[in-house]
Amino acid sequence: RNVDPAFLKRLDDFCAATDKVRDETFKLIPFIQDGPWIAKHALGQKPALVGRGITTHYFLGPNFIEIDIDVGSSSVANGIWRIMKGAGKLLVTDIAFLFESKTKEQLPETLLGTARISHFEISNAANPAFTNLSKEFFEEDSPTQDLINNGLPTKNSQTTLPPAYPTTKSTC
């Protein structure tokens, strides 16, 4: 694959950084393509450094990064989530994930990835089937492997959902 060396350096720097630095680096940009005005207004479409206002946990291992965003840790984020959850069946939402550039050398910002969430029904998310995931991909003691082996976490668990399959080689 033809991967930009500057991007791989940013990825390696992110993996080697402290959680505090990651909180000031990991950015998402939401955009509601279709849905009620109230949801569009509540979510907005401004870039946000997630870790500044929401508790975020990072799990790193060979060839993967998991980022657990605890929406319930922020009253503002929790309020937005309640609106989004109520309008879920009507929403088409795009989310871009990237690293915030702090210096001229880090420009241009490069996308880590994107996701589209379309007409979700939150009650269907209660028992996702992880049986089709490639178990050999995940580390034996990773939070994701635990999720695959043991099912959904309890309310007090710190297990995260599985990451997207990696597309580049990096130190994380």
C-alpha cells in the first residue's frame, strides 16, 4: 500500500503519547445528512476534540487502537445522545475521525476513517453478534477479545466495542 509516511509518523506519535496528549489530538467531525432539525441543531457539525469534555479511554496493541468514548461522562454529551437516540430511526449521520494538527509540519490533517450510521434502532444494539469477528486478529488479553469471548459488558465494565480492521502498519 502507498501510505503517507507523515501520516504513519502521526499515528506512531499518537500511539506513543500519553492519554492527556491523545485527548488533545483525537478529533471527530459529525454531520447529519438526514434527520430532524432538533437533532441536527443539537449535534452540529463543528470539529470536536472529544477528550476535552468526555472521558475517553485508549486501548492499544499490535496493529490496533480502540478508543472508548464514554458519552455518559458529560451532561452535555449525554443530552445530545438522548436526542440522537430518540431520533435514531430518522437519522443518517456521518462521522469523520482524525488527528488535530498543532503545527505547520502536521498539516494537512489526514482522516483516520469515517463512519455512516444510518437509521439506527438502539434496541437492536443491545445484543450485537460478535461471532463473525476474526478472533485471531485480536490480542488474547485485549478488551475486544474479552468481549468476543464473554459477550456484552456489564454496566460497570470497561470493555469497548471492536475497532475497525487496520489498513496500515504502525507501532500500535
